[in-house]
Amino acid sequence: EANSLTHESGPIDDVVGVENKVVQPCMARLAELSLRVAHLQTTIIPSEMSSTYDGNDDEEDITPDSIIDAYSHYQRRCLRSRSKPAISSLAELRQLATSQNCFVSDILEEDRRRQQYEIEINNDDGNGQVDETTTARAQPHAQAITVLLGEASSLIQPLAAWRDGLIPSQQGAQDIASLLKQMCEEAMEILDNEAQKLAVTVGAWFRPDQRGITTLEHNGNERQEAADLLSIESSLEEMAFMCQVLSRYSTFSRQTVLRDKSNKDSSGSELQNLLTEQSLHYSTFETRLATLQFNQALSLATPQLIELGRPSLKVPSIVEDAHFVCVRAIDRAAGTRSERAVWTVGHWVTEVWGVDSGGGMLGESVKGVYQALIEGIGCIGEPPVEQDNQHNAGQESPSKPENSFAAALLEAVDDGDDYGGRQDHARTGTNSAPASGGLSSALWGTLGGGSKAHSLQTRIDAEMCCLNGIVASENSCKALSNLFADLVDEQLEGDQDNSDAKKTSMLTFAKDELASHARSYHNLLKQRVRGLVSDLCGADDLFDCDGKLCLQNLRLFVEDEVYNLNASSFRSMEDEERLDAEIIAPIRRSQIFEEIGRDKCDGTVVLQMAEEMSLKS
């Protein structure tokens, strides 16, 4: 090893590859033998070799302390040699970025685009392969820190196992077991200090090398931030992974390396300070990225299909987009192993789905999902011309609704009679909701009030889409609440004495808040369904009505009917054609049943409509 000090290839170390050479156990055995010999006599190396090692001609005794110091510095040189390729590659990237006056992330983005283009070309040729050298550069800072701390762990762990396996003898502090334990502990401490020093250096390079992080730090230009969304998300992915690696190694170091608490210089706080700083920046940048993505989803919100095979069942895209953004942010924050990050993201998620309009972490100009649904954002699409024409043309024989609930309800009213082949009265416009109907005041205002820009059918489709969005929002809040519940359980499982119960209080609060939001969406669904049923079937006050809507017609039929129960009336059966013409046919022609039959409503919405109609009936 002394001769290798002058070699550029570095210290004698394990060789992994075609020729596997295990050197570390041999060096440890040589160090142990040297300590045993030095423990018995004062000198074991001739003066010529000693002068070669020390660089002078003076004779120097080889003591246990000098052997321990030499072995510790050997391990330090091994760590630097193993981590040098990854750190050098990152340094070369930074030099290239400096020469081109750009960010390191710009070079990586250009490589990614080139790689994607090459894959597309190779796929066209039928020979699609991924270039591993390009993918290795995707996250150079995280890769360098991972290699560095991984190599440090691989060098420290055998020394810790060796230390823990030593059995002290009865000779006191100067026995060979105590010397070996001292050698292991000093080597581990030097390795840990060197790893932390290099990790802090690489961590300090990260933020200045990222265009997305720089854009967020110089906030104020929303257009530039929206344009750099991909770069920002890529930087946050790398930052989250770095936080996870730093947290795992920090835990490993704290549990394995036994430091002298009286020595403040060896407290190992450098890495902890870096982890705290990275977690704080990540929490801030994650919520700002989520806000940018949510704003973009709001601006692009449209009715979207939510189930294959049901082309009429639509939901506002803002609900699905918001759920995706929240789940992605929660998963990424949980992956950092940082409580601060999970708390901050959890607070942001509760505000996004909350009933308050803007404010808090979202900002005054940003709406949440609840407010967006109330205002009908994403509920308005192209006007269904075909359905309008089909509704206004009139049909002599209405088809059986595809929705199972509507079919069962009509069959029950029909008393099992097949109404498909019976001739009904021709449809007229008298059973439709009036053009000045309510249909939810907020949505009506969004659609332009009583203007002619949107037809009645368009307004009804928008309201149906909004109701589906409310149901989807309720389900999303329940799913997110369960996700936080899983995070709470994971933290409590690893802590048997419940010392982390205080740390999970914020996660529990987010879980309970989302469960409360789910109930708020359910109450909103009831309120909006009640208004829709009143508009399309009849209001609560049925005493002053003209019988044009189905529930009004049913009320007037019952009021005008003369119930003269005598022997003659019992002998004559009720005319089914009369009941069909005056009760069943108006219900069939009711627009709300037609909308249900066209499969525009989620099952929960249909069930809520049935409950509301039964209460009014």
C-alpha cells in the first residue's frame, strides 16, 4: 500500500469486473496482524521502508496509533477513488454548461430529446434500443451522491460488523481487541466525514445547475414558469431522490458510526444541514409546481369521457387532473422521507379540494376544485346538436332507456307491461323545463344567463357533467384521505413506542380534512340534484302549477281524481289506457328520464335523483 501512494491509479482496492479481486479483507487482516505485532514489540519495519513511507531519513517507531492512522487514511483514499468517476463526470458536465453559457439541465434535456429521436428512428427501422450511457446522465447530481454515499456505506458496514464482533479481554484498555475496535471506529469516522464533505459539495452544485429551480426562485413570470414545467418537474424528481438518499444515509450514519459527542467538529451535522436545506427547498418548489400544474389544468378544463363504452358519460377534466397532480405530489413527497415535505404537500392538497375559494397556499387568484365546479369550469363542451334535434323532432314510440335504473323504474310504474310496442301520445314541448328555469344559478350565470348563446340541452348537459364531477371529487377526496391514512400507518408501524405519534398529527389532520371535504361534496351533490329535479320535474311548491312538468302533472292528477269507493267502482277495473296517457306518458316524456336513459349520469347521481324525486312525490 505504501508503494501505491505514488501511483495515479489510486490505492490497492477491490476490483469488480471480469477479474474480480477482493482486497479489502486482505488489507484488514494485514492491519490486524500489524497491530498484534506492534502490541508485542516497538518496531516491526526496517528504517529503509519507514523512510520511504514517511518521506524522511529519521528512524521512527511504528506504533499502534500510526498503524490505525495509516489504515484510516487508506480507507479514505479508497472512498475518494471509488466516487471519483461519478463526481468527475458531473464536474465535466458543469464545465461544458459553463462554456456554452447554459444550465446543466439544458444539456440533459437536449440529450433526452436526441435519445428520444434516435429511439423513434430505430423503432421505424425495427431496431429500437435504449442508449444506457445517455440514461445514466439523466440525474447526474443524484447519481454522484448515490455513488458516493453508497460506496461509503459499503466500506463502513464491514468495519461496523468487525467492531461489533470483537470480544474485549480482561487486560484493560491496551488489549488487542480494544486496539482493533479503535481502528474500526476511527476508520468509520474518517469515511463518514469524507462522505459528508463530498456530499455537501455536490449538493451545493445542484440548485445553480437547474433551469427549473432558477425559474421558480425568480418567481413573478408566470408564462416563463408555465413554459419550464417539464424542466421544473425533472429537477424536483432529482431533488426528491437526493433527499431520500441523504435521509437514508443520515439514518445509517447515526445508527452505525459512534462519534465522540464531546467533539463538536465530529458531530456529523454537515449532512443533516444539507438534508434540512434540501427538504425545505423541495417543499416550497413542490407546492409551487403543483399550483402551476393546477392552474394549467383549470385553463384547459373540458368535459372528458371517464369510462370506455359510455360515450355520453362525461366529467370535468379538472377533477381528474387535480387528483393526478395531488397523488403525484404526495408520492414524490413521501419518497423524500422528509416530514416537512409531506406536511407541506398535505396542507396544499387539503386547500385544493377545500370549500374555500382561493387564499392560503393557492393564492387569491387560484380557485380550488370545489369553486371550479360551482362555477361550471370544464363542464361546457360542444353543443350536442344531434341530441337536440332528436329531442325536438318527436317520436311516436320512445325507446327503452339504456340505463338500468330508469328501465326498472319505468317498468315498475308500468306494472310489468311492455311499453316498447304501445303507441304513445306524440311528444310536445309542453313537458320541457321552461327556458327561464333555474338549473343552478352559478352554472346559469357561467353559461350566459338567459341568452340564446346556449340551448337548454347544452345547459342540461353541462349540469349533468358538473354532477358527475362532484361525485368524482367526492371519490377523489376519499381516495386521498385513504392515501394519507396509509402514510400514517407506515410511520406508526416502524415506531413501537409511539414516539412518532406527534409527528403524524399533521398527516392525521390532512386525512380528516379530506374526509370532511368528501362530505361537503356529497352535500353539494344533494343541493344541485335538488335544484335540477325542481327545474325538470317540478318545484317544491306544487299548489300553484300548470301541470306541464311530470311531478306537477302527477300532483294535479291525484288532486283532481274523484275517489268514489262503492260496490260499482270495485266491480269495474281502472282503464290502463287512461293511466298510461295521463301518468305514465308524461313521465316517459320527462326530460330528466331521457337524460338518464342516454347514460349521461353516474350511478350515484341517478340514485340521488331517484331519492329526491321520491321525496317530492
